Amino acid sequence: MPLPPPSPSRWLLPGLLLLGFTTPAVAMPTGPGAFCAAYPTAPACQGTQPACTYCHVAPPQRNGYGAALEPHLAPGKPRPLTEADFAAALPAALRAIASEDTDGDGAPNQFEVEQGSLPGDATSVPPSGVCGGGENPQFKVCQYDPRFVYRRMLSDFCGRSPTYVQVATFLELGSEDKQRAFIDQELDRCLQSDFWRGKHGQLWKVAHPKIRPVGSIKSGEDAGVIPLADYYDDYALFTWSQTDDHDARDVLTAGFYVKRSGSNPTTYTAANSVSSQFVEASRRAGNMTSAWTLTSFVMFTALPRNAASQMYRAYLGLDIAKQEGLHSVPNEPRDYDAKGVQAPQCAACHATLDPLSYPYRNYNGLGGLPNRYVPNRLELLFPNEVATLKNTPEQGVILGQPVNTLTEWARVAANSDAFAISTVTDYWKLLVGHAPLPEENEEFVRTWQAFRTTHAYRVQKMLHDLIRTEAYGAP
């Protein structure tokens, strides 16, 4: 079925795309680059790109900022504009409305762009930069405070506050360098706790929206009334990938499974096979091909758009229903399953979504041979569907890059900026309490870039960086 129209959205996080729609069926994927060329220091362009909701409520409907740009976009050119004309005209149009206040919040557009707030949303205003006032006998208000971090860290990672004696002992360390070293030591200890990594611990909480458990159809331990698949396997692999010296990309790329055992401490052990999983080793792509993913997101579907969109959203932070992460593929969508996705109101999203879905072609959910890779699955299991269904390719495209198989899809995704950004965002929201704010963007970008490079996708090392940020450590 065509995707429903998206609901209006406020600020969308890094890794997203700005699309300039001139008609419902025409997108301008050149927009992000042109925007960031005009505003290279804007927070929205620091390792990321703005979403189409920067200028639109829901394409083609423009917000105030997008509507103000329109008269300045090559006014002498016929509509709809070509991608080349749009990209050439956008910088001048941005300059033309730089001093205007299109959302009426009192801040000029250019100032909002440069400060990280939204020039088309009156509820999004630039950070004031003003912090508190007066003395606080407990903490260094608006500054990084090791004592505050110590108390907060024990609560977030160990699940308890420090005792009076512990706080007194911490303060006796004296220098801030010694206090920070002690915090690092305590963080590593807490990261081994069941509060952090055990069954239903903090890491399981991070995994909930990715796995989306349904207890009534769970198999294995704590089985439901209709046991179809065991999502505890998915939690085990996720937790493995986020702990110790393991690579976080394993959650998408692992050709192995993980077994959980014991408690206090809970241990996770890699295994070549488990009784509840059926995909052959050469076709495995971490939690993308688990029995639970195939059961709950592929189900009886011929073209598993739901599985592809869920993986894109869960692990890259890109929600196609909100026009995030759109990379329109030429001559798409083909509509092999005759669902009407070539309709103007559907095509802009499905030109990205359908090529994302093709690599799932031969992964079966329910019916026939469940939760397996089945060569020629469509021909075998859907012989009475539309004649064009069998023409669905296994080759697809993700983030603009062609891939031949789902395992290639997983590797491209796991190595992308979007994966690193989404991973760090998960922990930022868990620990700081909200998605990165504009005034936190510099620290956020530095953290996710170090996670990808310096720390080689090791979450435990990244968390040491995160708790050193002012966003986390300034009361």
C-alpha cells in the first residue's frame, strides 16, 4: 500500500535530507548540498544534512521558510524547475531572505540557521546562551562538574546513587584530573552491571524500538500464547555489540548469534548456531535476518517494505514516512507487486523505499519455509500474484549505493555516518534525556565522529566521551 502522508515534524536529527519539491512527484535531491554550500558552518551541516521539513510541512506543502524561498528560485524559469536549475538558484534565494523573519519568532532566518534553530518553526528559537545566576553551594552551575557527573553516572549506569561516604571519598581525591580518572574507572565497573547489560537492563531499553517485542507471539523463554519467534536472541546480539570491546556494527553484520546466560553478572557468548534461528551463515546480516525480524516485519509479504523501512529507521535513524533519508533512484519505483506506488503522492518516497526492499526478496517470514532464506521465494510462494512480481530483483540501493545482497546492504549501512549518528543519538537521549539540542551540536558531532574513527565503533569507549560533555556534566 502507498505510505500514508507524514505528520508535521519539528527538528530532525543528523543524516537527513532536504528536498525541494516543485510538484508532488518531483524531488530535488541536490538541495542539501546547495544549502550546506551556502551555510557550511550551520549545525545542520556538521556531518549531517537538513531534512525536507526544514522547508516543508510535508512535501509539496511548504512552511513559512520554504514559501519565502519560492519567489526567489529562478523566477524566470518554467515550472517545475530541473534539478540543475534548482541547485543553481537556491544559494541566491537563501541570501535574498536571510534577513527576513519568516516564522515570526523575532530571529532573522540567517541567525536561526547559523544557531541551529528552525527558520520555519516559531516554536524553535535560537539558544539564548544565558545560563543561570547566583551561587549554588552544591554544583558548578552551567559548568562541567565532576561531582555532579559522579552522582549522575552511578545512577545512570549502576542504578543507584552514591552514599554520603562515597561522595566524601570522591571529594577527597582533590584535583579534577584524579576525579575524572576515578569516574572512568567507576564507569567501566558499572558497564559490567546487570542494571546496564542484564535482562531488561538499560541496553535492552535502548533496543526496544529496534526490536519491537510482542510478548503474545514470543517463543522460547517467557513464551507467549502463540510462540512464533524468540526476540531474546535479538536482545542478546544487540547487547553483545554494545559492550566490552565488541564492534557495534555487529548488530547489522554479524554472521553469528549470541547466547545469554546467568545473572549478576549476565554473560553473552557468540555462537555459530542456536536452535531458534534458521538463516544459513552466508546469508546472515545480524538482527536484520533474525527469526523475529522475519516473523514480525516480513510476515506474509511478497515485497518486505516494512522490514526494510524498520531497519532503516531503527539502525540509521531515518524514517521514510517523514521524508528522511530519501535518495531517489532513477526509474523507480517499478511497482513489481502492483500496489500503486507510482502514484504521485507515493512515488517520491517509494523511489527510495522499494530499492531498499529488494534485497529482502528471498528472506521468508511466515508461511512455507518460515524465517529462512529461500532462493526464488517469490516464484515458489506467490505463484498466483501479479505476473510482474517474479521480476523483482534482489539487487537494491541504499544511501545512493547499489548493493547485490542484503549482507551488502548491512555493510553499507553499518559503515555510514547515519549509523554512527543514530547509535550515539540513542545514548544521548538515554543519558542526557533528550535528543541533541542546537547548543549541544558541536559536542554531539565530535562524539559521533570519534565513535566512528578513534574508537572504531566501540560503544564503551564512546560512553567515556559522552559523560565528559557539558551536555551531560553541567548541572
